[in-house]
Amino acid sequence: MKRLELPGTPAEQADMLKTSIVGASVDTRAVALLRFVAVQGPAGDWHAAFGRIDVCRDGDFELGPQHRYQRMLILAQKMPAQSFVSELDAIIGGNGSFTCGGTELALGPPQQWQAEMQTSRGDYATAWPSYYWERALNLRSVALPEGPFASHKDESYFADVLDAIAGVAKFRRFNGWADGRKHTLGLNIWRYEGRFGRVLVRANGELEANVESECLERLAVRGRLTAPEGRQVVASDATSQVVVTPKLRPETIELVLVAEGDEIVDQVDGRWPVVPSAQLSSLGSVEVLADGLMRGGECAGAEYKPYVRLNANDKKWTEVLDTVIAMANAGGGYILFGVDNHGTPRFAHDDREALATKSVTAKHLAAGDEATLVDAARAYGHELRDKVQQYINRSPSLLLHVIWRGNGPVLLVEIEEGIAKPYMDLRNNNLWIRTNATNRRPPEDELVKLFDDRYRSGSAGG
């Protein structure tokens, strides 16, 4: 994610935003998808409580239905992106009103915009990068109605306006918000010039970055590899497969895909080796990631565990749950099951006992082939994920991969950094954060920050 530098005044920001949308609308496949939640004001007029607009290729996203209640509306409309350009002054400036789905909406006075480069994760059919613009909606003069908004046969149930906003927003991991407490107008301008596909480290130590684009000749790759002893600059024309030979022992990597004028189109950064799970496209990629984690030792982002019984009263299971909570409250990380404290794959009798079920006993597993054990480890991962959702106050995202190492399966569980912090154990309200290879309770100042991150910038109206 890269925050963009914007000019200071709303008028200057409007010009910059309009230029971006006009550029995107040149693609004849581009459409504008508009979704708004509106509440009725004292005078009977309608005020936008939340708005989301995607300028994208037709078919990338679902528009969603329209629902009409007595004092709340959920509106949806699709139009060609070129037609949307003519509506920009009302949307960008916020003066007067704007019509969506046949209803005239008040957007409030002009507001400062914020903008970031982002890439979707999980919620959308596309993974192309986008410019995400956001401005506040002034709802302080409008009394938000309370629910419940009873559902009809073909309409959704919403407890209140905040619940409706959350349902329409569906940003979650995309922009870090899981609820509707932020009354904003968000505008995504999807960038199709190019993106990074798979990024991994080859067996010979070379970095391989795949670039997907229909106009490679207009793009370039820039970045750096960072090691304790220094940095290595990366500068290359964009090709479908960019290969970099490290001259150092890098720990982190930063790559940007740039267009003419050094405009950033997409970016990748992270620990070495770089294999974003959302971009894994082959078993080999998972194996490279797992092998690198086992070589690197336990740290803030990696922990080794034997397979443990998923029993609420088992101390070892509680330790696993604590680690999931700690990583979700921090920067995310990985738990590797079937690995000893030194990072060596080790599958023993106790591991088989932990994987056993009523239908697949430990005896069956002892005599089972590789495929049987891999299937058992995968089933174990799904049960673990279900248990996590049961015992943690909110559900962090867990991604599962199984590979074969040594004499047994290694289950790689990726815990993404949470977007609804803080996470805690529902049984005892225990809350953990991750420091180095240790789970610890946060002091008061760090605990306050976890809540501040969740309710950052914006009205908590309602």
C-alpha cells in the first residue's frame, strides 16, 4: 500500500482525480459501478451515509441489489465510464446533489480527499492494483435511524444503518475496515496497465518476478534488495519474467512497476523469500516459502509446532490459539505444524495421534501412504480454522498449505494481519501480541493503539 501525495485544496484534488478517471475511461470495457447507502433527513431529503464507486472493467465486480426501506435506501447503478465522467463534478466536489438509482442524494460540502495505491485481496474477482480515493461524508446534521430494518422475501435484513453500510462496503481486508462506522465516499480506479504476478526465489537463489501486462514496452521495474550489509538497486525494463541475481544476502525486498513519468502502477514488498500467498500459483512456490521459513528459524513471523490435539482443555492447543491471536494483532505470520524446534520436519507417533479421527484412526495413518497423510493434514487444518473462529472474538484470515517433507506432511498456516483488531480469546479475554518469537500481553499504551488502529480517522456516528 502506498499513500499518494495529493495537492492541498479540494479543487486541486478534484482535478487530479478527474484526470485519473478520464484516463481509465479510455478503455471501452470500463464501467462505473455505484453503490450508496442513504438515510432520510428531517426534511424528507436523502443523504448519502456511505458510497462506493468502482471504475473497472465490466464483469470484474457484482453490482449488487437495491433495497428500499422506509427511512433507508441501498442504491446501485452501472453506467459506462465515459458517461460517468460527466457526473464527476458533483461526485468529486460534493456540492449540490447527485443521482444514483433514480434517487437524488445530498453529498455534503467539499471535503479533503485521501488516496492510496492498493491491491485487492480476497473480496474481489480481480487482483489488479487500484487508486483508492476516499473523502468524508458530512452526516452530523442527519439523525441516523435505528433498526431493525425487517427483510422481505428478496431483501436482506439489516439491524441498523451501520450494518447496512458494512454489507454494502465489503472492503474488509481491502482497506482495513470491517464495520460501517466510517461515513465515507470511496472511489476505486482500477489500474490495468500491469501488475506483479508470481514473485519467488528460485532454487539457485535468483529472484523471479513475473509481470502481467498488455503493454510491457511502456513499463519498467525498479526497487531494492536490503541486507544487513547494504542494499542492491534493481532497475530493469519490464518483461514477462524479470530475473535478479542477489549480490548480498537480502532480508527484505521492495519492487515497483512504473509507467512513463515514474508513475507507480503496482508494488511488492516483504520478507525474503517473497511469495505472497495470494499470488501462489504452483506447489513449487509453496515449497520455496516453507523451506525458507524452516531455514530462517522462529521469529515474529514464524513458529514451529508439532501437530497437537485440537482440544479446548489442552495446553498445547491453547498455545497455538495464543500464537494465532498474537500474529493477527501484529504483522501476521506463519505456523508450521510437523516441524521441531530447530526447523526440522519431524512426523512421529504423537503427530499421527493428533491427526487421527473417528473415520481415519492413528493405526490407519501409520500404514497410510503419502496421499492419505497429506489429506489428513489438510483436514486437520480445516478443523483448526473452524476452532479458531469458535474461540476468537473475530475471525482472522487463515490460509492453509500442505507439503511433504521428510517422513510426513508439513501444514503451513498463514495468519494474515488482522483488520478488526484487537483479537482475543473468548474464553478468558486474553489478548496477545507478537514480539520476536514470543507471545506477550501488550502494555496499556500498545493496547490503546490496537483500538486506535481499528477506529482510526472518521466519525463513529450512529
